[in-house]
Amino acid sequence: MSLTEQALAYVRAISPYQPGKPITELAREMGIPVDSIVKLASNENPLGMSPKARQAVEAALAGVERYPDQFELIAKLAARCGVDQNQVVLGNGSNDVLDLVARAFLAQGRSAVFAQHAFAVYPLATLSIGGELICVPAKDFGHDLEAMLAAIRPDTRVVWIANPNNPTGNFLPYPEVRAFLEKVPADVVVVLDEAYNEYIPPEARVDTAAWVAEFPNLVVCRTFSKIYGLAGLRIGYGVTSAAVADLMNRVRQPFNVNNLALAGALAALDDDEFLQASYELNRRGMAQIVAALEKLGLTYIPSYGNFVTFKAGDGAAVNQKLLQQGVIVRPIGGYGMPEWLRVTIGSEAENARFIAALEKAL
């Protein structure tokens, strides 16, 4: 028996996560200058990080020889969310928070429910710990909460919900999510992944962290990678009951969030001007790209995030033609949508470059 065959069978069966193609990789492959490539594949903020966060990160460089102290950021997040500090769990990106839930509650002989076309990390987190996946068919490319409720079995311990959903952009009205929580068994953890929460129109938002007091099995997961522009620093957090947070912290790696990420996130929370500018830029860019897709007669899924998923026909072929023009978007055949592509909302100039490239690719 080979060395790799000694690995756990469920680990060998996992399909690795495929990130958006890096700019440098496309430059090597196509011989295109780095500065002429537009990357709209990974839902990054085209404005970068906030000036306040950048200043804080630069200042924190002086202390990188010291181990991190999470206290300040946890205290600020707890105050913002109206919970106690022992209800906040930090992660090395929100993906880490998802993994902590899986490690605390899943194992062989236990199952997790998720929706078709939902975030790829849910299957990864479930399968990496030996759990069984229950995939519920999508409803209009989004979550079918009634079907997901019906799919819960006696051995189910986790339900994964993304709102808005990635990669489709669908949004579940919060009254529907709350009604779902009221029906889920109390011994099943519901993860409400709100990575794109800040892109939801203000009138549609709800303070879901406040629900934790009523639903101790709820984990609200958020990130600094999207609108805050700290994707490269890897920092996210979860808000839940003290009992669930305690279990997650037991399996959390010590010092899982670094000094620079802590400093950047702490400062980013105070940069309301940058947050609003990012929201407005995304709103305008969404209108710009949607108008172009409609003009081209392409079907798209209305999105509440900072990206749009559209039907391109032969997704792989159109994607390749875009790459040849130095434009990177995200093919989502791995999500069971081979005819579709996902494009991140960029700056006005980046969006225009994508539109022109798409017209030529089609």
C-alpha cells in the first residue's frame, strides 16, 4: 500500500478548492504584462483597503515579533454586535470560522445540510472531518429553505446557509431565515454565512447577531475580506452563543489571527467613509454591468453581493477568450453551472474593460 493510500479515504475523496486565477499566473501563461490584466474573479474590493486600516497595519509592523492579542478586536466586535466577548470567535478568514464549526460538531456518522450551488467551502469543511453531505437542490439557483428543513436527519448536526449566496448572489429575505430557525431542531447548528452582508441594501438588512440570544444554535459568520478589502490579511469572525463559541475556541489554533490582520480589522471598523464609498461604487458598477448584460441579451442572476453570475453558453470557452484578452473572471463549472460565469464588480474602468472583452469573446 502506498503512502498516500494510508491517508483517510474521505480526505482522498475531496476535490481541492480552486481559487480565482492570480494575475501573475495569467501573465506567465499568456505573456501579458501584469499591469494590463484586469482581475474580476475573487470578489475583491476594487478600492483596496481603507486608508485607516493601511495606516494601522503599517504601524503594527513594529510589533510582529510578539504573539497576537485578540482582546481589542473581540471587545470592539462584541460591542458592535451587542453580545458578550465570550460570544465572538475570530478566524483566519471566515473560512477558518466555518472549519471550526465543522471540527466542533461534525465527524464520521454525522451529516451536514447545504444547498446546491452554495459556497464550495461548506463541502470541504464537512468532508475534511469525515461528515456526510446532504445536498438540497437549489430553488431558482438559491436556497430552498423548506426542502433544507425537510432534509435534516437525526444524525444532522450542521446546516450551512449563505446569505447572500456565493456564487449565485441570491438573497433570502430575513423573515424567511428567521422562520427557518424557529423550526430547526435545537441540537442542530445553523451557520448563517454573511460574507457579503455589507453589500445588502440598508433597507433589507437585519441585525442577525441579535438573534443569537433567541437561537443559541445559530452561528453568524462575517468577514473582513470583501467590502473591508482585507482579503490578503485573512480575518473573519463568528458570533454565537457562549456555549458554542467555547467549543469552537477549543479546536481553534492558538494565535490563528496575526497582528497585522488584527490591527487592520480594528481600524477598518471605524472607517465609515470608506465603507460607504465601497458600497456606492459597487452599486454603480452593478448597474453598469447589468445594463451591458441586458444589452447583450444574456441571462443573469440578480445579485445582492459584489458580483454577478451570468449565462455565457460554453462557459469554459468564453472564459478562455476573456483570459486571452487579459480579463480574469470566475468559471463556476465546479458548482454545477458549466454554462455560467461569475464576474466581480470592479472600478468603472475595469467594468468597461470586461464588457468590451465579453462582447468580443461572444
